[in-house]
Amino acid sequence: MSAAALETRGLCKSFGALTVAAGINFRLEAGARHALIGPNGAGKTTFVDMLTGVLSPRPAVSCSAGRTSRRRDKRSA
């Protein structure tokens, strides 16, 4: 298996007592394409916001091209 272009392990996000994402594992190989589909409120935007650093996941671990990132919230939550 080649190195992932993007990988997450166990991403979680809560706003106070409300958990909006729990245990997201995702791996995207270089050159691969994936679509995020689901009903309103399924967490698609939250997942992308965690990947891009708009929201800070808990635990805040994601990997891109073999580098691990730990990010802080850029918007208040």
C-alpha cells in the first residue's frame, strides 16, 4: 500500500455536550477521487472543516502526504 495523500484516524468533534462527529477514519490515495454524500446534518461540512483546519478535531490528528497535523479552531465553536 502506498503512502496516503490524505489520512485521518479517529477524528471527533463536539460542541459542548453535543458530539457531531465521532471516530472518523478516512484514507485517500494519491490520484483517487471520493465524494462526500449524505443527508443534511450528516457531518459532511464538519468533516471538511476539520480537514481544512476551520474546526479543530478531537483528537486533532490528520496526515497529509505523510505529515501529521494538529490544528486549532479558526472559528469560535
